[in-house]
Amino acid sequence: MKFSVAIFIILCAVVHYPAVINSQSPGTPGQFDYYVFAYSWQPEFCYNENGYTGCSDPEPYWTTDFTIHGLWPQYLAGGYPATCTDEAFDSNVPNQIGMDTMTTYWPNVKDSVDDSDYDSFWEHEWTKHGTCTGLNQEVYFNTTIALAQLYGTPAEFTAAVGGEIGADDLRKYMGGADKVSLQCNDGKYVVGAFSCWGNDNGYPKGQVTCANDVKAEDTCTGETLIVQSF
């Protein structure tokens, strides 16, 4: 079942939904309008953070590809649902999916895999966001990983690691300026990206146009961006 939910995620008609990722409110599982899919660029996140285990010993995948921050349900009217149930994170789920898969695509670089609190990042994402999707835990994590695998990292971005890339070019490579909000430190160091996706009964469905609220979250103000390397 690992990636059985993935096939229909990408190849669907585009629906135009606005997005707001700031204020949160209570919600009912499954009752939301669209998703924000958040990526992280670990080399920049790790800059000057060699005290983090993953930063001092990164996996090869993190040196070339974005990793997952989260998959976040959103409301059209603004805000987002949070902690929609009290269902506790199941620490067995990462093992059911495969720890190698989880730590590659959705790593917690602050801790060692052997640390007892390594899964605190996954626990946070499940508790705050996953409980609002209407999906069970294994499906939520598998669906997010499948989206990362299918959406991927632009080859042009990987080729620019250790160098520079045009901001408008990167937006184009990631679906278009209206569908992605880039995240930068100091306006020019790429640290992540938010992209907007439709919702089909809890599953991401096609990249969609972001509303001005999400576009305003774009913090990459430079025309040329720096792609940090480890």
C-alpha cells in the first residue's frame, strides 16, 4: 500500500484556489479547501548549524533535492485548521513505511536517528496538520512522500547547487510564479518553497494557483538566488 495513493495525485485538472497559511483555528478532519505543500532546502537550513547531527553528516539526497517540511490543509476564507483530533502520533508508522524512506524524504536533521525524540518532527506535523486531513497516519505520510517523489526537485535547481539561479526561473521550474511561493533567508538564500495543491477527499490534486496571501509569503526578493551547498 506504500505508494498506491500516489498515481492520481499529479495528473489531475488544475483548480484555482486561494491560500492562507498564517492564522489557525479549530477544524473538523477532512473539511478544508486545499493544501500547501512545504519543501525545505537543508544545506541552507543547516548553514552554521553543524551542531545538528544531520547537518554535519547529511544524506546524499539532501545535497541535491528538497526535503519535506509538511503537507498543510488550508481554508479558502483564510487561516487553517489545526489539531483537529486528539489522535496521538503512532511511532510504529515510520517503521511500517520504512525508516530509510522517512529519513530520506522527511528528515529531522536536528537529531540523530537513534535519538528517542527523532520522530518529534513527524509527531508535530501529524498532530498539527495531519489530523485535519481525514487521512489515517500511514496514508498521510505516504501521500506526502509520494507527492515529493512525483513533484520532485527541478533538475535546474540541482544543477545550480553551490551557485546561483534566477528567481523567476526557479518559480517557473516549480510550476509557475502563481503556484509557488519561494522561501529565502536574507532575500536571496533559498531555504524552501510553498506550493499550492487542490484537495480531492484528502488527497493532493493538481498544482493550483495561489492566492495573494500565499504569494505574500514569498521571501525571495532578489532577482538572482543563491543555492547553498553542504
